[in-house]
Amino acid sequence: MQKPSKTIGILAVTQIVSWGSLYYAFTILAPGIQRDLGLSPELVFGAFSWSLLVAGLVATPAGVLLDRYGGRYVMATGSLVCAIGLAWLSSSTGVFSFYCGWTLIGIAMALTLYEAAFATINRKLETGSRQAISTLTLFGGFASTLFWPLTATLATMLGWRDTYLWYGVIQLAICMPLHLWLGADPVRKRHETVNHAARAYTLAEALRHPAFWALASAFSLNTFIFSAMAIHLIPLLERLGHSTSMAILLAALIGPMQVAGRVGEMTLARNTAPQTVGTLTFAMLPAALLLLTLCGSLAWIVVVFCVLYGLSNGILTIVRGSIPQALFGRENYGAISGAMAGPALLSKAAGPFAAAAMLRDEGGTTMLLGLLLALSVASLAFYLRAVSVECQLSPAKAFDKHTR
């Protein structure tokens, strides 16, 4: 059986590179793309949202492939698609070719980012998968820290086209060989599967269970909130009366709090059931938004908001990776988690646009905060509904005992 450290090490490198080149680089390169192609901001950012929509549509079949063939070849294929998409993007001359490039990148996202990595860990490791997912997300949190300054430097030196082209080369030269180095998955005997769970749910069975849709709704609503705030938090804080420099300083707390949340989950909560961790995580967000809605003009309140918001966002990634296995078993984890991720990716694409539309109005700030608060309460309610029917799911009780 492959050592967990090898699997985590390989995926840590490829996750940092893939998140950095496919996701975080766009924010830095978008202005240059607009100038060079002569496209409106709506078209440029719309292409990025389109890639998230594609990723959401591809998530379920990608999960099925991961369950059937494992991460070695599926993620390596994703790296190849990444390289082709980035090369296509770097040579695009108009709207059609630009959107074609982002379509390929959307497919690549479904094959290479967290959901694919979590499914790979689930297949590779007989025990300790939750701890491995926590460790991986801790490394993945450095993607923006590394790739924002790297992308800014490369864009200044080379321009956006050659920056994306070099990122495509890195996918071929580094990520693809590393994914192939993952090797074959261990063969599980039938009695080993039974020991881990009384019965593993198939995708069809999971889709018929109300816990699946409650959990998918909870993740989808949370993702909508986080994606909207990721783009509009600083302008929102400015509307609440804070200067631009103060808003940036306050928002900068979120990143370290995400890392702190993941470290806390790995240490303080490592022996706590993932369902309990999820309850605390989902409850932090409405508390944070309530404070911001009522007293957002006070700097110290914004500090508390950023701490709670960052902790919730950081731990949620781990919960998203561990809860599907806890409730539905590990045998068809890739397909089930992929299907669950689809609505969340659609929400991720819709959040920034919906928030931007609301902020155009005079009273948009209050309206937006009220909407986000209501959605956060709804997401908590959906999550509690999902875990309340856990006793009906036979694999649930065995998960925490056997994954450490």
C-alpha cells in the first residue's frame, strides 16, 4: 500500500499549481486580457464563470471515472486538458476562442482540483483519509499566496499570453508526471469494505436519499455566499464607512484565519466526528454575517466577522471532503461527492454576478447583507437536516472509527 505521505506530497504540489494557474491567476491577468482582446469586463469575467459552470456539469461524470479508474490516470488526463486549455487560452484572438479555452479549463478543474484529489485520497488510503484531506487543504491554502505575486511578476515580464502558456507547460512537465506517479490503487477485498461500512451507497441510492439533497443545498448556499464575498467584500466594507486601506487590511485577516481553522481541525478537532465539526462550521457563518449586518461600521466588529468568516471558510473545505464519506460510505465516494459538488460550483459562478447586480442600487448594501444572512441561516438548517437523518445511513457510524 502506498505511503500516505507520498500521496499527500504529490497532491499538495499539484493542487497548489492547479489552483494557482487555473483559478487565482485569472484575477491578476484579467485587466491585460480585457485590453488586448478588446472585450468588456462582463465578457471576460463571464468566461471565468462559464468555466465554473462547466466544472459543475462535469463533476459527476468525473467522480464516476475516479471511482472506476482512480486518480492516477484521471488526474493525469486532467493535467493534459489543463495544458491544452491554457495553451488555447494564450492564443485566443476573440470571444469564441477565448470561451473555448475556458471550456477546456472548466473540464480540467473537475478532473484536477479538490474534489478529484479527495476522491483519490479516499481510494488510496484505507485509514486516515480525513486527516489526509485536512493536511492537503492546509497546503492548498498557499496557492494564492504563491501564485498571486508569481503571476503579477510573470505578467509584467511576459504578458498574460506567455504567462498562461508557461503555466500550461508546468502542467505537462510537473503535474502530469506527478499524477502518473500516484501509481495504482490498492485492491480492496470485499470483507475489507464490509469492515469499513455496513453498506456503501451507490450514486443512485444517494440521490434518492433526502440527506444528499439537504447536504448539497447546504454546500451550495454556503458557496454562493463565499463566492459573492470573495469578489465584493472590500467594496462592501467601503460602503459601510471604512477607507479602502482599512478595508484591505481587515479583509487580509481572512486568509490567515482559513489556515488557522484548518490547523485547528487537524489538531483540536481530530477526534471529533466530522458531523459535529460541520455543525460548528456552518453555524459560524450566520453569526459572522449577523454582526456585519448590525454593526459593520465598527472596525472591531469587522475584525470579529473576518475571524469567524475565515475559520468557517477554511474548515468547510475539509467538511466538504469528509462528510460524503461519513454519510454514504467510501466505495462510490467520487461519484457522490462529484454530484454533490455540482450545485455548489454553479452557485460559485452565480454569486459574484448576483451580488454585483444588487450593489448597483442605492440600498444594495443592506439588501445584499440581508440576503446573505438569510442564505447562511438556510444553509445551516439544511446541514442540520442532513445530519439528523444520519441514523438511517448504515455507513455513518463506522466512518470516524476507521479513518484515523
